Amino acid sequence: MDLKTAFAAVGHCAVWSDLDVSDVERNAFFEELSARHPYNTMGEAEWTALTDQLWDRHRKDGREAMLAEATTALSPGQQLTAFAVACKIVASDNQVNHDEINFLIRLAEINGLNILESRTILSVMQILCQDALA
């Protein structure tokens, strides 16, 4: 798996970490990626090809296999950033449920991340995504 696909795969799995896929989470996935290189230079056809590839891979191999392969393709720094992006995606709808927490715990384990650091990242993303003025 190349770097572009691997990083996007983590975000894709975050969107699908529970069975309640919201438009807010899908939009957060695209916003997070489209603000980063190389995604910010991709045209519509490339986005479609990437998302189709991710979805096909998810259906064929499952989330665990997809995450395992993505993790091995990413450096430790990229893994940490991908984890933070995943936290922001699941927190984007202001509802982090049990399935999403389990996904994030598993992702942190796969990446060998420190549990305290992982919890701090999730807490910050929940604060960041909170609609504080509502």
C-alpha cells in the first residue's frame, strides 16, 4: 500500500468505525485529507478512484487487514498524525460512541501509541469539534 492510500485508509476506517456513518464524519474525512499534500492536488476523478479503492479494499479484506497494512506503510510520525485525524473524524459529529472508542483503542494498539498520549489526542479533538457556542 502506498503512503497516500495508507494515510487515507486510516481516515476511511475512522468514518466506518461504527455502523452509523454520518455526513459530518464523511465531510470531516474529506476536509482533513483535502487540506494535506498530496490530496490537495487531486482532481475529482482521483478522489473517486481513491475512495472506490478504499471501499473495495474494506469490503474485500475487512477493516483490520486494511489498518494493519496501512500501519506498516506509515512512519511513526505519520501513524501519530493519522491517529489524530481519525480522532478528529470520529469526534466531528460530537458523539463518540463505544464502537468508535474501541476502534481508536485498536488503532492506537496497532500503531504502538502510548495510551495516555492517545487519550489526550482524543480529548483535544473532542474539545476542538465541540459546538461550544450552540
